[in-house]
Amino acid sequence: MTPRRLHQLEAFRAVMQSGSVTRAAEMLSLSQPAVTKLLRALEEETRLALFDRSRRRLTPTHEARRFEAEAERFFAAATRMDRIANDMRSGGMGELRVATLPSFGFSFVPSVLARFARQVRQLRVSVTVASSLEVHEMVAGGLADLGFALSLSAAPASAVAEPIRLPGILVLPPGHRLARRRRVMLAELQGEPCISLGRQYRLRDLVDELFERHGVAPVPVAETQNAAAACAMAAEGLGFTVVEAITAAQFAGRVVLRPLEPTVEFPVNVLAPPGRPVAVLAARFLEMLRAEAAAQSARAGRR
């Protein structure tokens, strides 16, 4: 962007914010004719009618409102770039943006990210919790430095490392007949009330395939799209469920967690923007997160 266009946008933004050329000129320490000239040049070069001048005052048009939203995004991005540059000059690390599917995002990733941020001076962090599809799109669009999501066909973002493989954990209601076992054999769940994940989720397919492969038929009593909701229903005594270890660990004390033999692995893909290597900061965080995932998986299997 040329300095000329930048000055035009600054004048346009000041008028939109202040409501008049006079106040915009004061904000920018310019004369009123100079602001007016910048606005007219912007309209001519963009070929957009941004203001209605029929009543001897500037009235923003519909196009101006839409253009203002884009201008605000531009200035927000410019502000962020200045902030990052300041951080780098002062020895800070900048910002780490993470997007994650809900099973990782409500507790696990935020807690690990907070611990990571305390170890890295002047680091700002952000977490976006979204569906796997939205995580893929955010990472592909450069809106996140690192993403955690289930695999999708024709997904735009690239898996950049080995998936984080989490063991399936059997979640039993308190007082369940199998609660005294140190581990539970899959065959022992024959005919037991079962809470399943939604049929649109790959994790549901993995669990169903496990039972079918070994000829075990639990009795379906409930279905939910969310692993945490399945655990909450198990805590109320509705039935058992099988979820990944991270979600299961969050319900320790409310339910009985047991290793299941044989079990299934839930893979979570690690994503980064395509076309460039994983940033050093993101790689360091990923290393910490993998270690914590392994630790929580082991603890969940011992409860």
C-alpha cells in the first residue's frame, strides 16, 4: 500500500469515527480542505461513492459502511504488526494463536498454553475453540499458528506432525458392577447400557468398529455429539461410554475410569498453515502439549 492510499484511509476512518470533516481534521492535525481532498481522491481512485453531499454535509453511503469494516480490519492488522515488532525489539516472543476442537479446547489446551506462556517472556496467547472443519479453515487461512482437529476429507490445512494418539478410556457410572475391576475386558460390556457419540463423528465409527470386530453388542440408550456430555450422562448413571483420555480425565471423581482391553486410539491431527514450516514457538508448545497429553492419558488409565 502506498503512503498516499494510507493517508486517504486515515482521513476516511477519522471522518467515519468523528462524524464530520471538521472533527476529523482536528484528529489528524490537518486542515479541512486537506481532509476533503483526501476523501475525494479515495472516491475517485476506488470509484466508490462513499459520501452523499446533497445536503451540504457528508452522509456516509451503504458502500462507506462496508468499506469502513474493511478499513478497520486493515488498521487492526497494522496495529498488531506494530505490537509484534515492538515485542521483538524488546526481546519478547510475540503471539501464539491456537485453534482446537472442543474436546481439547475447553480445559486441556488452555491450561497447557497458560503454563507455556508463563515460561516465555512477554508472550501473548489466544485459543479459539471450534469444530474440526473450522479449525482446518482457520489454520489454512493463516488465522492460527497451530491447530488440533479430527481428520477431514479434502481439508485445506496440512497435518505437519504425527497425530496425537489418545487411548480410548472406559467411563463407568459410579457404583457400576465393573467399577471394582482394575481393567475391563471388552466382552464384559455385552448387553450393558451404552452412551454413544453422534453418528457424524469419526470417533463414533472407531468405537462401533471395535465392538463389531469383537462381536460385542452393548445396548444403546443415548447419543450425543460431545464427549464431555457423554461423560456427564455416565456420571448420572445412564450408562457407560468410551471417550478419549483427555476428556475422560476431566471427569475423574465423578465417574469411574478404567482401561479397556482391547481398546481404540483416537487420533487428533496437528495442523499448521500450509507452505511454511512450523514456527519455533509453536513447535515448543507442541512438545509440551504432547508430553502433557501422554501424562494425562496414563493417569486416566490408572484411575
